[in-house]
Amino acid sequence: MGRDSTTKRAKLLQKALSGKANMARITANGGTVSDIEAYAVESAALLSMDETQGGILVGAGGEAMSQDDPGLLDTMKTPGVAAMDASRDRLRLVSQVGVDCAASALDASDSIQAANSLERMLSHQLAVCHTTAMNYVAKANLQQDPQNSVRMMNLGIRAMETFQRGLMTVKRMRGSGEQRITIQHVNVTGGGQAVIGQVQPRGGAGEK
């Protein structure tokens, strides 16, 4: 599938998601049948153009995608209105950086098995940092002026450092935050024998 086709499908999907979200709001607010039908027809037309036969599914990276998109997860659960809006916005934002970056973002979400919207946003940020870092390093190698080359390389390094901090953030989010401190005590008995013990205190008790 070419880049132009992928971009077109992403735009159509965003419009379809927006239409479904608006239709749900109209229904919740007691809207008229004509208003609801208008949104339903528009959404159905957009989905038909996108060759989607079964509505919106949760796809690669846990994002709302059409059924025929590659890397689609085997999930039949339809996201709620808020989740659909958030998913559409995440895809729109990362797609502005580039289609390749958007693909990396979805792959990153799958790689870390993002379990919620915060982890998906972090995985998208990681993809953007990686793309930015690689682009700056590539530009640094093409610079004729050594000063410009160093400047580009430094920008790339800063993006790499941000990427690494993002990975640590994901690790901290998934950890319990509990730190274990092992303290060894050496006690010499009257007979001259050493007894070594380990103490693993919880909380602040027994800290040295």
C-alpha cells in the first residue's frame, strides 16, 4: 500500500470517527431523528469509501482503525466515544510528523504492549524522538560547515536522551516504585565465629 493511499485512508478514518462521535453525542442529548440520520449517512459513506465492512475496530497500537488495515489486532471491541476521539487525535498528531513516524508510533505501542492511553501517548512520543534524532544525525553528516554539523549532532543527541528518559518513564509507570535495600550485618560471637545476616526492611524502617 503506497504512502498516498495510507494517508487518504487515515484522513477518511478520522472523518468517520468524528461523524460517529458526533452522532453519539446527538443521541445522548436527545437530538432529532433527521440529525442522527444525517450523521449516520455521512459516516456510512465515508466508511464505504474506506472499504470497511464491519465498522471501527481496535487495531495496531491499540488505536481505532479500519478492519483492512495491516497489523490489525484481533479485537472486536468498539471503542467508546471518548476513546475514539482520543485515538483519532493521537493518529492525527503523529501523522503530522510523517506517515513513517506514525507507523513507528503504532509499532512502538505494540512493542511495549501499551495498556492505556498514557502508555500509547508515551510510545508515540518515543517514536517522534527517535525519528527526530535520526533525522538530525543524518543532517549532521551532510553539513559542510563543522559548526553546523556539531549543532545538528547535539540536537540529535538531545533527542536521543529524551527518548531514553521516556523509556525510563514507561518502566517507572509499570513498576511498583518499591526499592529494596540489602543490609549485611556481621556479628562476631564469643567463640570467634562470624554470623552474616541479611535484612530487607520495608518502607523507612531499619534504613541506614
